Amino acid sequence: MTARDLSSSPRIRIIVDLLRDASLAREPADVFKVFGPRMWRIRPMEFFISVSTRGLPTGSYKVTRYYDVREFQRRADSGEGGLPETVNPNPWATFHQLPTHTSGFVAECIKGGTPKIFTDLDIPDDPVFGSLLSEYKSAIASPLYDRGEVLNWSIQLRRAANAFDEQIFEDAMMMGNLIGAITRNLVALKEVERLNTALNSQFEEVARVQQSLLPEKMPDVPGLAVATSYLTSDQAGGDYYDFLPMPGGRLGILVADVSGHGAGAATIMAMLRAILHCYSGGDGSAAGVLRFANHRLLASRLEGNFVTAFFGVFDPQTARLNYASAGHNPPRFLTAATRAIRAIDDGAGLPLGIAEDLDVVSEDLQLFPGDSILLYTDGITEAFGRDARPGNPDMFGEERLDAAIRASDGRPDTIIENIHRALFAHTHARTRADDQTLVALQYVGPDRCLYPPLRREV
């Protein structure tokens, strides 16, 4: 086998450098800055015109660029570099300001939308270019395609009467369409970046509004210590927790999760908050509150969205928690006496917003001093480990959650800190695929006022 190294070929070296630099372009205007000063070195061309017919009536055109190659040569020889004054570096930004023409040599070039070779030209005075084209005697007009349509043209001229043949035209047309494709891709990329920036700004605003709807301070209820954590994913989501005053000095405690992500989920979260803060009357039971919220959400026509929710009503007089669940993750209950952990999963019904007849019932849990409860959303248990792969999602799960709770001393803040440490050890990531909400409670007893600095992590 014999290999021939082409790196010493001046022409090949120009092409390699040209294509390499073109691959580095990040702005549409950079493509021309790469190709324009070099094309005349590898292809016979003495005057260049680029034309666009995009969005214009048949026969109409705009001149987006033109230049005399001698100006590029002069700049290259003098070391001045840069683009000639006649070159518009970014015609896409000023396209609407460019004049529209219907006559002249270019009108003949684009007629019929077909490729053309011109010989024996005689253009002493052109209505668009004046005398600039008078010395050129041959030309080629290459159509440039965009989604199957001829929307742009590349026109090259030379002084010799028969300077172009079909082989030269083929190379020119292939190169012109290559440059056009690269440019279109960069124009599309810039538009995507602009839209993403605008979208991210909107998501950030939604997230700010969403966090402003969370409780400003922790509840002050005799015998109850509380700590919370609310960590968002990359997108605005639908996690929500709240504390609501209930008749008789009781405290309503809610953790909810709207299906999906984004502005839609955040909007439903805001709706749920408004609904719950309008609740009055009724029997005051946890199931009654969830049925009220379900009725109002259904009336709002969620269009396929639903909400899982756990609602508890704590009575400081009796140390009882009346609770009901609408399809939510069962809270974890840590008993102080035995350090055993069990799920609070009885009496659960369908999520909110699915069926008018919400089949949920209220249950009661008697708390004793030192008992702790953790409410959470599925962003905790469904957090993927670093070894996750198809067929083995390696989620954090309830087993690791219970181990983190059991390793704490039962105080709400230490429960949350332990879970955060365990989550990071599992995921090795500071970012989250889903919102992660924790509400930890501990009944400290009627004769104690154990209020460590309560906090809300956001």
C-alpha cells in the first residue's frame, strides 16, 4: 500500500484550512469571513455577487453582498486583512432595509430559477451596479437551495470572454450550496439560542413566583417542631408544601406534587394554593379538605394534569394527626419508643383532578413525645444513582430514605440533613431531574417548647 501525503499541496492546504476554520464558526457572518477571502485562491473568480429572493415576488431580488476580488488580494498582500467596504457582514440582520430590484444583469441571472453560464457579456451600464460590471465578459449564476427552493444565488464574473466551463460551474455550485447550508444552520442555531434564552428567562421568573407562594415562615404550634427543604429541578415544577390554620387552633400540613414540569405545572400549583387558602367551613377533616380541592381543580379543567397530595391536620391539644392521601407518596413515621419506621399509607385514594368522586377517607395517628414524621415528594425516592442505566434505574428508593431517617436523632433538621447527605452520596450530583420537597415534623410533647431555629431551604 502506498499513501500520498497531500499536506504539502498549496491548494489542498487552503481547502483544509478553510473547512477547518468554517467548522469553528459560531456566527452566520463568520462563515463569509472564512470563505470570502480565500475562495478566489482556489477557484477562478474576479467579481462576486450574492443575491436573495427570499420572500420576494417572482423576478425581484436583493443584493446581499458584492465585491471585487482585487480588493481582497490587495488587503491580503498588504496585510490589512478584513472585508471590503462593499461586503455586508450580516445581511440577515438588515435584510428588510436592503433595496429590492427587478432589472439589470442579476434579473437575467435569476430568470427561470435555472443555473446559467454567460459568455461574451457586454454590460456597459447596469441599472443596479452602474459601470462596475463593464469590464467582465463571462459569468456563472448558481442557484442555492433552501428546503428545495431556490432562495439565494451566487454569481461570479471574470474578464475573459469564455472563462467558465461546466466543470468550473459544478464546483462553484457545490461550494455555494455548502456555504449556504453552513450559514443556514448557524442562522437556525442563533435563533434557537435566542428562543432558549427567552424561555429560560421565563422559567426563572416562573420559579421566582412559585417560590414566593411557599410559606414565609414556619408554623408556631405548641409541641411541634418543623423543618422544610424545597429544592427545584432545572425547570419550574409543581412541588408544593404549605401550612394552613384550621379551626380550634389546629394546623393543616400539606405536601403536593403536580404532574409534569414547566410553567403548566407551576400554574396548577398556584391554583391549588389559592383553592386551599379559600377553604372554609366543611367538617375540617383532612379528607374533607382534599375533596374540596379536588372539586375546585376539576372545575378548572386541568386537561390531563393531576395532583398527588397528602394533607394532615395536627391537633396540639390531643397530639393527634388526622390525615388523608390523594395518591401521594406515603409519609414515613419514626416512633421514638422503638425507632421503627413505617409508611403512613392507609386510606389513600386517587390523585386530585381525575374523578369527581374522590374516594379518600380520614385516618388518625396518635403521636407521642419524640415521634417524627417525614412528608416528601417523589423527586426524593426517584432520584437516579450515578450507576443508573437502562434496565437498572438505581433509584434512591424508600430503603435508603428510611436508613437516612433512622440515622438521625429524630429532630426535623437532622432528618433533612441526613437525607441530603444520603442523596448526594447516591447521585453525586448537585442538580436534580425533579423537584425535591421535604417536610419533617416532630412532636416534642405538651410540656416542652423545643424550637430550634426553624428553616426553609430553597
